[in-house]
Amino acid sequence: MNPRSPLRAAILAAAESARLQRFVTKHGFRLGASRFVAGQSLDEAVPVLARLNAQGLQTNTTLLGEGVRSEAEARTAVDAYHEVLERIHFEGLRTNVALKLTNLGLSIDEELAHRNVAELVEHAARLGNFIRIDMEESIYVDATLRTYRRLREAGHDNVGTVLQAYLFRSEADLDSLLPLAPNMRIVKGAYLEPADVAYPDKSDVDAAYVRLVEASLSGEGFTAVATHDERMIEQAIAFARGRGVPPERFQFQMLYGVRPRLQLDLVSRGYDVLVATPFGPEWYRYLMRRLAERPANLLFFLRNLVRG
């Protein structure tokens, strides 16, 4: 869907309605939110992660939430991620962690977020695991990339980050990061951004996405090709094959509940596929973004609403 299409804007605007939020929060899992969210607790999420692993899919998981308002809330999130890392290790899951820095205090203080994420990256390293720092709204890009660079400069190799193709700046950001041989996820972008920072048209976003993926694959790092677009997936496969990029240097990443047959088809073809599988009680805004991204997601939810 166009990043600033009227339908997408209307869905995200409706998400701010207190009445809608109360209704969806009360009935959302029964009406279909469970298609996109693995559960409201870690105990509910673990069997979902194990099932995906059994199907040959790797996974990551995220404790949903962002924009904490106090250091105490940030500490609660950090402690929860420590528990997630320990549980992944105990269960023997092929699962890593993705997190948002605003959930660790970035909107309060950049240094606070850095301390918190460094603590989690160190814990993950002791367990042989990996942390992905998700990208958020454009106002947080500089701080997020500074934090990522600081972690790499401190010797942490078990950390990656994300670039969003719809932002004008992302190609320059990638170029500056390539000397680090980064572990980079390339996405199109899921936030409503102003016209002076992001491409307004889907065709421009798609073209920028392809350029970013090919530039990343041409570097020395690891590329996570995060898309459900089969045409772009096949383009990435053809480019990697043509440039002799070994399969261990890239991976396809998709969202839980979106194109599951495509995920398994790629696994059957021998490609590495990771499914982003979030959980947590703060699932409402995540669901609204998923509904806004693709008409098929919205239709799925509305069909369940009618049946409910």
C-alpha cells in the first residue's frame, strides 16, 4: 500500500480513536489479532515460536511496546527482554530478539537507551544469541544509528539494525554503514512520514528498496530482505546468484501471519527464512499497522469481525 494512501492514513487515524481501541482491545484476539501476534504473554508465544521452528523457519520475537515514559518503565522492558533471552535459550529455540529503542528509553534519554540495549546485547552474546535494533519514526534514525555504531565499535558483533526504503536518507545511511559489514534488515517502512523526508509514491519506495537490497548484498555484511513481495524476492535471488553472494550472507524475513505459504515455499527451495513473531499485551498499535499495510490484512480482520 502507498505509504501515505488515503486508506492507510484513515486506518492509522482511526487507531487513535479511544472507542475503537477499547473495542479492538476487548475483542481483537477473538476477531483475528492472533493471526499477527503470537500471544499476550511469553508463555503463549513460546509454542508458536517452537511450531514455526519445527516447520523449518527461523524466528525473532519482540515484546510489543514503544515510547516508555519513565526510566522505571524502561527498566521493566529490559528485565522482560532478559527473561525472553533466557527462555529462548532454555527452550532451545532458533529465535533471536528484535527491539525498539524507545521501549528502552530513547525518547527520554539516548544514553539511557544505549546502556539498556548494551546490557541486553551482552546478555545475548553470553547465550550465543543476537539482537536486532528496529528502526522507528524518522526523528529517531540518527540516535538509533549512533547507538548501533557505538555497539559495533565496542566490539559487539551480535547486533544488527534496520533501514527503511521510503526515507530519502537511507541510501546514504547504508553507504556510511557498509564499512562495518553490518547485519542489516531492509524494509519499506511502516510509519506515516512527512513528504520532505519520505517518498510519497509506492513505485519510488519499491525502486529505493531494490537499490538498498542490491547495495547491501554487494557489501561484506549480512542482508535481511524483509518483504512479502514475490517479485522483489525473486529479484534479490537473481542478483545474489549473479554476484556469487553465498546463501549464508542473506535471509528473507516476513511477518507472522502474512504470506505463510510463501514462507514455506522459500524454505522448500533451500532459502533461509525468518518470521518476525511479536507478543505482548501492547499489541493494539502493531495490529493497526499491519491492517494499514495491506488491504488483504484489513479484509481478513473485517471478515472475522462480521463472523464474530
